[in-house]
Amino acid sequence: MIDNASIESLKSSVDIVDVIGSFIELRKAGANYKANCPFHGEKTPSFVVSPSKQIYHCFGCGVGGDSIKFVMELEKLSYPEAIEKLASMNNFSLTYTKGSSDYSDAKRVLEAIGQWYVKKLDQNPTATKYLLDRGVSHSSIEKFEIGYVPEGREVMQFLQSTLLPVPQAIEAGVLAQSENGQGTYARLVERITFPIYSASGAVVGFGGRTISNHPAKYINSPQTKLFNKSRLLYGYNLAKESIYKNKRLIVCEGYLDVVMFHQAGFTEAVAGMGTALTSEHLPLLRKGDPKIILAYDGDKAGVDAALKAAQMLSVAGFDGGVVLFPNGQDPADLIATGQSEKVATLLRDSKPLIPFVVEKIVEGYNLHDPRAKEAGFGQVKQFLDSMSQIIKDAYIPLASTLLGVAPALFGGNVNLANTKQSFTQSKDDTEMLGIIKTMIEDPSLIDTVINSVNIDIFGAYAEHFTLLLNGENEHPLLMGISVNDQVHTLEKTELLFALRKMLIRYYKVKLRTLPREQNLSSEKKMFLIRKLRTDIIPRLEKGELVTYDLDI
């Protein structure tokens, strides 16, 4: 039995906000915290957690209690099991009036076997050489407690010699039951091991990397009472101090990436357990309110994982960006070859989450095919509709530019079935966007443009032109043009031709509207009309770039 004094000590040492925040996302609401209730479906948060009273209560379904009750109800555990789960989550050692428990024994097995794996690495030159060849330093091997699992017979001998119980070794995921149920065998044999810790610093499992030709390059401990890979991030126990301090969290793909990131000084790096980020990771990612940087390989698998994660994080209201490492390289490779500065630059220039998602969605559709364009528009609109109105309005210009559709189509009452006729961008629009993109990519041509035309000529794109003149190239409007493959940059001769066409178009419209001008005298109107017809337009049509006339 668990000693009552130990239970009381556990209760006083844990914070209910941390406990519940490890399972669900909590948002500050005055003196309390609120969330959607995990015990019944709801869209409006009615689940309240009180830090001062150390209790929770749902005003929707009526559930409530303390930290232990929450773990019992959510994990479907008995009272003693919930206490042991809570103790394990917080790296708290319980005392027992008689015997011990599966939890404490499993924890003891994991700690002992982890230390033994470390010693076995020192005795295996092949495994050690593999790590050193990958650029991992001796200090990193020690810091991350990297080890090695020898053949299964040695594992069994170690457990027997140290009197570690086999049933609890199975419970901890160190051993597995044979399929016929007649025996046991060791997991992760002949693999380099990376111990996996809970956020509070308790070892809960291992990741194993083969150094033989095994087809499964990485495998993890199985799901256990202690190990739930959907709620864990490798390296978080070592990264959390830097995450809270620097307000940044780097998510990468593999254990070695984390080790090498830390070795290069990027100590906010963590990784998933060989799976994509899921909504179950969100509470852990939310702690400290950091900016999330997804640092993934640039191959198809990496791009797909980054898109899925960026979409989930954007909808959940996270700030952050995406870095895709080019040319088949990963962070570990770059750092190992002395390119830490390049990694730092890539992280600093990460693509913001929402633009990344919009761009990647659009890239997946052939915009020359109206049906495909309609489908792409629908997916982008659905994504933006999941944001707050303010965020949505900020990125509609980017989305409309990438898709080549009118911003108004992203309004709340748009009928997708009636949007096809709007999916062809006019030639005039394409030319204006081409001029703007050319100035973005070659700022030396800005003077040529502003000496020839006025902002009014850009019409619906006047805001783009103003942003460009102000040097705001990171604005979503300009970013959208920069990455839009449907908009092409112009050679200087093409630019001058496009400017002449814009001026001709503009002045011909003026010819039609001047007679209706209320603020001009009849004499002034006649003078300007004559000047346009007999001087300015003919010169432009003959190939001369006539400077914009402010009088007109």
C-alpha cells in the first residue's frame, strides 16, 4: 500500500494547472484557467481550473475534483494507479507501507537498464564510432545519456544479476512477451539507445537506432503506462529551460537532430517519437508560450509532415515558422560539417506558418485548370475560415494573389459553385503584378518606374506599390507576389513596354472621364483632352516612354 503521508506530500508538491495542462490545452481566464471539457463534447469552454483552490470543475457536465481525480477519470485508472501515474509524471518517489508497485518497479527497471546501456556503449567501438562519425561529441553522448543494447542474452543476464523483476521489465517495455506466450525477449537489441524522459525528468522509455542493416532504422519503446509517445517530445527535459527563457521551441525530425542542435547551441530543440505532431502534443508545446519553429528535411515526407504540423499549429493559434533543409540535408549533417551559421540563418529566416500552409496548398493544384483551381481555392478558404477574422483578413491578400482570384471571393457567404468565372486573372492585372515582382527582385528599377508613372495608375494594386516603396517586402501582399509562379519578372525592355501599355490604358480611360470632371473648367478640360489626343498618347504608341503628367 502507498503510505498516506507520501500521498499528501505528492498532493502538496504538484500544481493542478501543470497536471491538467499536460493533458489538455488551458487558457488563462482571469485568476483561473479555462478549456473545452475533456469529459463531454463542447465548443464553448466551460471547464475551469482554479490554481488557488487546486481543483477543477466543469459547468457543463458537472465533473470536478483535484489532480488525482482528474487523472483517474481521464486515464480510467483506480485511485492507487492514478497516484502512481501522477508521481511518475512528476518524478516523485512514493513510499509504501508494504512492498512496492508496478509503477515504482517499472521506473526502477528503466533507470537501472538505462545506466547499463550507457556502460555498454563504452564497450562497443562500432556504435561509438558511428556516433563520432556523425559528429556527436563525447560531451553530447554523456549529456543525452546515449547507450547501446547488446544481444538479448546479455540483457536477460543483467536483469537476473541485479534482481530486476521480469514482469516489471515487460511493463516498462524493456522486454517483450513471445508470441506463443512461452518466453520473453529483449527489445531494441543491437541498437544505439536514446533515453526518453517526461517533461519533469523521469525516464519513461527509449528510442533505438540500428547500426546494422535492419530495415527499421528507428524504433521506440512500446506504449506503456509510463510511455505515451503522443504526449512526449524527445529532449524536452533538457530544452525546457531554454524554451521558457528564449520563447522559442524548435521541432525537428530525429533524435540525432536534437543532439546536434543542442551541441551547436540551439538548446530549444526537441523531436517527436517518430510520429507527426498531434493535438496531444499541443499542451506541452504551449508551455512558456514559445514561438514554434518546424525544422524538417526538404524531402516529400518532410514537406508533408511540416504542412500537417503547420496547419494544426496555425489553427491552434500558435506563432512560428517552417524551415525545410535543402538538397536532402538534415540539421545534423549541416552542424556536423561546421555549418552552424547556415542553420542559424535558416532558422532566423523561417517561413511564417500561415503563408507556408497557403503556399503549399496552392502548389498542390494546377491553377491553369479551372476545376483544380476551384478545389485549391476551396481548401485555402477552408483553412483561412478556421482563423479569427483579424488573422483571416491579414492573409486573404496573400491567398488571393497566389491563386489569382479576387479577394472578395474569400468573404463569408461565397458560393464555391459560382466562383469559376472569377478564376481567370485579367491580362492587365498580370502585367501590373509583373512590374511589382520585377521591382521586388531588382530594386534598382524602382526609380525607372516611379519616374514614369504615378501610384494612381496601379489602381487595385496601389497598396502593393506603396508597400514596395516603403521597403515592406515581408508584408503578406508582397510575399504572395514573390512566391507566385504565375507572375513572371520582366527584362528591362519588357518592363518599359509594360509601363507604356499601362500609361496608354490609363490615359484612354482619362479621355472618357475628363468631360465629366466637376472640378475643372471647360477650358482646362479641352486643353487636357487635346494634349492627350494629339501629344501624349501618340508618342506613347510610337514607343516613347512619356513621363506621367501630373496635370492629368
